[in-house]
Amino acid sequence: MTYSLGVKGVRAGNYAQPQTLTVSDEQAVAGGQSLAMQNGTHFLCKGPDGREAYYRIDAERSIPGQTPVLIPTGRF
């Protein structure tokens, strides 16, 4: 999994202290975000501590090409 584009996403839930996550390169571009929203794709994101976990893009609160809102899926 690569994170070379450095696109950030915000974890849904705690809006008082948003946790910034780095989105994988496949879902970093607007086309990849749109496809992930349509399909409900689960993908890896890197947290601020460097650990990876699975997330999906919240299609109701995200616009492709902008900072996506990410929902943890609980899949490891």
C-alpha cells in the first residue's frame, strides 16, 4: 500500500478533535474517491501514529476531490 500523494481524510465521529488520516493512493484522487463511495469499498488508511486500519468513505458527508470523511469499518 502506498501513501505517496499524502491526501488527508478526517475520521467521522469526533468533530471537536478530528483525527487526520492519510488515504491510500488508490482512493486519493477524485475518481478513486467517487468509485469507493459508489461501491462502499473498504480500504487501508494510515493514522497519525503510522498504524493502518480499514475505513470507507462516508458518501453522505464527502465530496470527491475534497477532504473525505472516513468511517472506521472494524475490519482488520
